Amino acid sequence: MKYAISLIFGMFLLMSNTAYGVKTYISNPKPVGEARLEVLFWDIYDAKLIAPDGEFDRSKPFALSLTYLRDFEGENIASRSVDEMRKQGMKNEVKLAKWFEKMRQVFPNVNEGETLTGVVDANRHSHFYFNDEKLGTIEDEEFTQWFFDIWLSEQTSEPKMREQLLGLRN
């Protein structure tokens, strides 16, 4: 019972602090859609897209939260992000290397149940949060476009997930 109360309290703190980071940039933030990434037999993470009034408009601030269902090293998250950008069509290896270094510096190792949230502000900068703590900002509009396109572009490697996040499919 004591463990359950601690877990519930910890989840409340996690949700409220992440919400604080989102509310800094998004007025009346509400979920647009949610999805789970599964690869073969493994659950990887639960994703949630958040936007003003729950209405996604790429030209306005929004957030994407990933709650990990497995442990991952931050460097591997950065590397996988670069791989997905390549699949989307990004060919500039110099920029990809620069972005990899920035992500490697920002993304921590994550354990099962921990959340990384990326927030796009009105200036198209990316702000990253880990549970209750701001990790950093990448002030590069092109990076922001390519990074969030991993999930939101029509060229995503996970079209079903995209549809769920955008609220187009249950």
C-alpha cells in the first residue's frame, strides 16, 4: 500500500510538472491524440500530442510527450532520431551530425515509466523536458521541423501512430 501511494504521488508530480512546462508555451493545452509504439513484441513508448484546446495546427505551439516503456540510453534516442530524419528525406549529413550532437547533449538516459516531452514554441524552437526538469532548448527552426516530422509528417515510418496522434484514428 505504501508503495502504491508513493507511485501515485510520483505520477501526479510527473504529470503536473510536465504540464507546467507545456503550459509555459501552450495556452489551454489539451491532448489531440495518443498512441503506443510497438516494435515486434516490445512496447517502446506511449506518445501524446498536446495542442491549444486539443486542436493541432502546425503553425501554433504544440508538445509531444513520450513515456518510455523500456530503458534507453540518451545517445541511442538521439541516434534513432537522426535515422528517422534520414528516412524522412534529410540528406544534409553536416546538419544531421550537428543535430545529433545537440540531441546527445540534451537527451538523458531514460528508464521505464519516465517521460521526455518536446515542446515547440511560437518561434519554432524546441524545448525538452525530462519528467519535472527542463533539459534544454534547440533554437533551430529546421531542426524543429525535421525532429517533429518523425511522428507528424505524412512520410513518417509509423503512419498508424501519426493518425492516432492527430486524432484521425482511434
